Amino acid sequence: MKCDLCKISEATIHIQEVINNNIKTIHICEDCAKSYGIKNNIFEMGFNLFDLFAKINGEKKDDIELKENPVKEHKSGIDDENIIKCPLCGISYDEFLESGKLGCGYCYTSFREQIKPILRRIHGCIYHKGKVPVKYKKRIKIVKDLKVLNNRLRMALKKEDYEEAAFLRDKIKKISTQTEE
């Protein structure tokens, strides 16, 4: 199989990107891998997958050279005084855009508004759904239902709708007693 970048050498490295169940695969040779900073040990890699996939997807060479331009321009379009930084680890939003990596867990809070569209584009939603073991699914659903019912009960009491509040109270008791059994 030929390299997707140079179309000359035999591809020895294969990288897959999965976004919303769409799978894109890149096959590249060792020379092209070295030019993108891909090393033999996956933990020593210092390349940007976004740039690699952009090249495969037909992004113009001029656009890629602009990204590698040593002149420091803020990718976020924010001037030096208003640059957003994580107060815990000190990483700036521009550094995140360059590396594609956040510095700590608090970065998600610091850059919340900026990364929401990125997460939505990559994962299809802005929160992690995760998987739940089958034996806990029913319990988790009950806990979520109880939270919703308790919120509705609070709202009914706030509106002084005591009939609705009594109905919701009884429903909460019924569900609670069923889970205890």
C-alpha cells in the first residue's frame, strides 16, 4: 500500500481517526512520518494530528505553512492583554490550539465556552456519556428519575400547587420504597 502523502513509498504506519462513527484512515511511510514528527514510540510523538488529517483531506500547502510559521500570532484572535489562561496550570488557549492537549482538568472549566463547539464537532455532544454496566443501568435511571421528580416537587411547592406536590410526593415515596426492596 502506497503512502497517502507522498504517493511513492510503501506505507508502514497506519493511523485511524473516528468522529461520530465516521472512520478515516491514513497510511504513511516512514519518511513522511518523520517529517511530521511521528516517532517509533507513540508516547514520544510531538506532532499534531489535525495538521496530518488536514493534509490528507486536501488542505492547501499554503495553509499548512501558515500554521508552521514561526511568527507568533494568537490563533484565538485575542490580543496579549486579554489572552485566556488556566489559573491552575497556566496553559493558554493558544497553546491548547497548537498542541490539541489541555494542561489539567481545570482547563475544561477555564476554556469551557471555547471548547464546547470543538467537543460537539468531535464527539457529537458536549458532555461525556460513558458506558454503564448492565446491572447498574436500572439503578442509575431510578436515581435520575428521583432527581427530576424532586425538582418538579420543589417547583410545585414554589408555585403553591399543592395537589401536584402531593401527587409528586407520593410518586417519589413509591419509587423509593421499590428501590429499597
